[in-house]
Amino acid sequence: MSSNVLRFTTAGNVDDGKSTLIGRLLVETQGAFEDQIEGAKRENERRGGKGIDFSLLTDGLKAEREQGITIDVAYRYFATPNRKFIIADAPGHEQYTRNLVTSASNSDLAVILIDARNGMMTQSRRHTFIAHLLGIRHFVVAINKMDLVDFRRERYEEIKRDFTDFVARLGGAEVYCIPISALQGDHVTGPSDRMSWYTGPKMLELLESIQVDDAAHKLPFRFPVQVVSRPPASPEFPDFRGYMGRVASGSVKVGDRVLVLPSGARSTVTGIVTRDGRLDEAVARQSVTLTLADDLDISRGDVISVEDRPPVSRTDFKATLCWMNERKLRLNHRYVLRHTTKTVRAIINEIDYRLNVNTLERESPVTELQTNDIGQVRIKTLQPVVCDLYKLNRHTGGFILIDENNDTVAAGMIQE
Amino acid sequence: MNQDWTHLRELESESIYILRETVAQFRNPVLLYSIGKDSSVLVHLARKAFYPGPLPFPFLHVDTGYKFKEMIEFRDRFCKEIGARLIVHRNEDAIAAGAHPLKLGVARCCGQLKTAALLHALDKYQFDAAIGGARREEERSRAKERVFSLRDAFGQWDPRRQRPELWSLYSGAINEGETMRVFPLSNWTERDIWQYIVQENIPVVPLYYAQERLVVRRNGTLIPADDAIHLKDGEVPEKMWVRFRTLGCAPCTGAVESRAKTLEEIAEETGSAKISERSTRIIDHGANTMEDKKREGYF
């Protein structure tokens, strides 16, 4: 069945019309209200503009509106009778890599805006590369401003070919291209009589129908323990011991044999407890409490998993890092690594290379990574990390690094 | 996948995960209970999150003294019924000095009765995390809010100091004196809230249901008028069918015209609303915006 929530990120250059597209989607699906639209109109007129500037609907902070820039990832919501949509809107310029990495980490699909006049630019490639790196395998390419290229089909086909070729080089993904005019509304939620040569779905139809089918459901069962529940005795629960958490991937049934890592202990699931009653099965993304047949020593950060195809328990690994802080990476410096519900001490021993996100070339040797740099590093941890490779499982393959100032300085993906 | 895995189940599971992370990562969390519909949903989720155990944190209500009497009645009955530990905190000095929006202006009144009171309570009880029902959809400065939102030692919010939040990794790492605001309902919209209230049959304050009430029209807003102290000279109350979309202090909360008398009718009305819910909150109007208030330490 289809997922009822679609989380997607939007990327594009400042002038590609991203805000206009999002603004239009919000207005036409009633994700924006009349008083907000009026507010955006008044603000635009105060600044000497005319009519509605959709970007004023989506720019959140006063500092941003005053300077006409976007600082941070903004979240937007709209819904149709069939689906709820969560947009993680990443700004197109300042801090682009860091923001796009953040917004892509929680998205199943990316909408890439391309100005039909310019075609695939360095920035389009960079955005697509980063989204792909973070595990996004569905791309909706909005080939925008078709009105400025006389709605020519050849232009659309050319850009479509460039994009498809580029994604094939990255390792493949589903690509859907739509010729639109966000400003005039062609193919956003309504039809376009000026591009009758295009017979595919409109933007909103596509977003409603794409099956991202969250791969998490097909993966082996993983359950990072959040909290061990030992409530005071009650008649119904005289001696309760349960493991609270959210199923990271796969599913589990009462009676399943499970493996607990890193200890390696084995047991059987005796109950899936919720306040709405006991369940026979828990599926990916579901928050539940599990009880096991044996009294094991399990604490926060341990992972309950299927017996066959278990995750691995590692104290050293290679990872792709995106550096996010103004203080640059320090080799052999102690960081805190947070992965699933586990927190461990970690050091970075070595930087293998830095990725040039524009040319996709690997640069080495390098001695440092700074804000918005992406590179491959080797990490050693003090305690074991129970993980999967990021390419196999985003939920158990991603981590963050925290420094002694308690700032989150990097996002990492376990590679090998 | 489970056939009934609806968007509400997805949101519910995410919120429960966030509530459990808060309890796992903080020494002394508190739930900011404002009595409104979002608080009702938040409490419902917290009870699910820690079942079969008891709620692992107390509730804090920052009372300005201007809350509707139906709200206070509901609060006391509801908290008793579910066995919650309720802390009510008021800025008694400001209340004794007669703080009122008509006298001080809305911004200064809120600053004293809400922001100062909240910061004082967090400090008095040494809470390190305050769980609130704010949603990103509500107001545009909230659209960039983190789930774990850092406040400095003065309770202030600095948008530039917020940490990136990736996957479902929420970092509760804080320095001495800093606190965290936690927003488990970040991804919920007003529509989701009402659909969930209907689905789960969650009790809410009767003010959300439409009935005939005395109101006055002030700057296009319908202000409740059962208490003469909130009236300006020359204002004449009239009887109208209204309900409240959001609940705050009586003198600063506008009603909307409505005939929605059941939860289903409210959910239906919300689904087709053309005006945003916060348009009835006077706090969001004027020069001192929600963004300014957040910077000062407002919820």
C-alpha cells in the first residue's frame, strides 16, 4: 500500500523559482491561508513590489525577509485527500550543503528545480549529487520557466536527457521530469494548454502517486532500545520489564526469535505492548514496547534484531562526513558520536579524501574538512556501534558528531 | 505494511519517539500544559509513550490569571482524573500590580505574565527540558524551529545557534545553565490535531465547541465580553454563535463565528478553513512578533 505521508526536499538555485513553486502548491492545496497570503501581499507592496510574491509566504524569519535571503531549512505542510506532504525546504545558496544534507536526511524524494533557459547547471548537479548521497532515490525534476523558452519540447527533452544521464552516473534512481511554469501555473496543479505535447502527470498528481514505499519495510528487523520500562507493580503488570523504541526497519511478530546486540544474547518476543492493546505485529516506523522471554541485561542504545541478517557491531569504520560547523575537523580529537539511540566516544584518525561536490572528483591528500565540506574519513569508537551500512539502511547507518561545546559538528554515513 | 498505517499513526509514532528521547536524555523534564487542544493531544501521546508506566514528568501551567474559567475548571478536573502532577506558576508580583493588556499593551503584558513567569518557573524547579505543543505550521517563525530547540542561560532563542537535526537523531547535549524546548508536535497541522482528537476521542475544553456567547468586535476580532474589565469605553457586547480555534487569555483571544457543536463538525470546519488559526491571537499582531517573543524566551 502507499505511504500516506510523503516527505520531500526541494533544491534549486535562488532564481530557479523554488519559492514560487512551493508558494503555489501551498496556495492551491489550501496549505496557506488567506490572511497569510494577504500578509505576503502587503509586505511585498510595502517593499515596492506588486501582487503576491510567493517567497514571502515561505521566508520565516524577520532577518531573512529584511535581507532577502534564506538562512535555514524550513518545514511546510499541505495535504490532499490522499496524502499528507511534509516539505523540507533547503535554501539555495548560503550554507547550501549543510542545509541540503539536513533536509535530505529525512526525505524520500527530492524536487529539483531547473531553469529551462539555463538547463543543468553546476548547482543542479551538486544538489542532485548530495540528495543521492543521502539515499534519495526518487527525483522529480521541475523544468521551470517553460514560458521563457516558448514552451519548446526540444528544450525539455534536452534537459531531461542531461539529468537522466547524470543520475545514471551516480548509480541510478527514478527520475520524473515535468515541464512547468511555476509563476503562471502550468502543470503545477492544473493543466497547460500551451504544452499539449506533454501528456504526463502534473506536479501535484505526481507527488500524490509516486510510491516511495519506504524501503525500511523490506529491510531486516532493527529495534534500537530508547528506554527500559520498569513501572511500579500494578495488578495487571505485577513485574513488568519492557523495551521501548521505534521500529527502525522491518517488522516483528510475537513469537519471533531475536538477537540483542552488542551482547549477542538471544531470546523470543513475548509481547508487543501499547496503550491501545497488545499487538501481534509491529512494523517499521511504529513506536511500541517489546517484552522478551528471558531476563536479559539490556539498556538504552542496544539493538534488538532478527537472528539471521543481523547488524554488525563495530569500533572502527569508514564513513562519509559532511562537516557542518565553523570549527573545522580536528584529527585524533575526541568527539561524541550519536548513532540510533547510542552515544559513544569517537576519534577521526584519517581523512581519505575530500569530495569536490562540483566536479565529483576525490581530492587527496587533505588534512582538514571545514564547513560544507564532504569527505571520507576513518573513525574509531571507544564502545561498539551496532550498525548497518548507510546504503543498506539509512536508519542504522547514519550518525552525528558532537564536540565539547555540545554543538553538532558533522553528519556521517557509514560506508564500510 | 499494515493497512491502517495512516498519516495520523505516522505522526503519533514520531511524537512518541520524541517524548521518549526527551525522558532518556534529560534529568528533569516538564510538560508545558496550556490546557488547549494541542496540550490535550500532547498529554494523550505522553500517556501512550510511557504506558504501562506513569507519566515520567510533571505538568507546568503558567497561569496569567486571565485564562477563561472553563479552562481552569477543565485543567483541574482533567489533571486529577489522569493523576498528573500539576504545578501552577504565576507572576504574582505583576498580577498584584494589575498587569493588563489594556493597561500595559499586549507585548509588555505577555512579557510579564507569560515569558517572565515561565523562565522563573523553569529556574525555580530546575527543569532542563520543557516539552511544548507548538507546531511548525502555526506561524512562519516556527517553520524553522527544531524539534529539540536550544535556549541559552537567559531562556532566549538564537536562530543561528540551533543545531542541524538529521534523521531521527535529536541531540539533547546542553551546557551549564542552558535548557531545551522540545516540540513533539512539530510536524502536525491544525487539521491533523482535530482529526486525531476525533479518532482518539480526546477531551478538550468546551470553549472549542460553538455556542451563543457575548462578544464585542474590536479591530475585526471577536473578543469575549462576559467580563466588563476587558471592555473599552463605549463597547457594547452582542450575542453571537461563536467558538474558539485557539485558547489564550480572555482579553486577547478572538472567537470565530461558527455553528460547529461536535468534534466531527469542528474537524470538518477546520478542514475547509480559509483563515489561519493564529489570526485570532492578538499576541501575533503588532510590532512585537512571535519571532521577537521567542528570542526573549517565550514558549
